[in-house]
Amino acid sequence: MPATVNVHEAKTQFSKLLERAHAGEEIIVAKAGKPYARLVKLEDPKPVRRQPGGWPGLAAIPDEVWFAPLPDDELDAWEGKYSNIL
């Protein structure tokens, strides 16, 4: 049978209630005498195996764009030639 606490007790004892829930106990928080929320331990997430090669074609930047020379004004900005403007 799960333990039931009122909202005030849950607020003042939250850390202890979390520890109890993490240990496997189910805690019911009641508001105005009626069950309102439940604290339970979360299951450990299952590790996700990454599938290599999932991005090709989705975010590809064509070589002619990637390796195109920058316009002079952008190149100057990257080289800090406009830093005295601000």
C-alpha cells in the first residue's frame, strides 16, 4: 500500500520523499484529502545504440558551397577588420 502525504508535508519533506520513491516506495501526494500526484522511481533508461550513417543526404552541403571563397566583406569581418566599427 503506497504512503500518502499531504501537499504541505510533501513540500517540507520533498528530499526525503524522493529518496523513498527512489528506493522503490510509491508515495501519493494528496490535496484537500484527495490523491493528486504520485512519486515513483523512474526506470533506468535503456542505452540507445547509435546507428552510423543516419545523416547522409539530410544535412549535406555541396562542395561548391562549402569550399566557395568568401566574399571580401565577409572575409574582412572574419579577419577582424571591422572590429573597430562597433
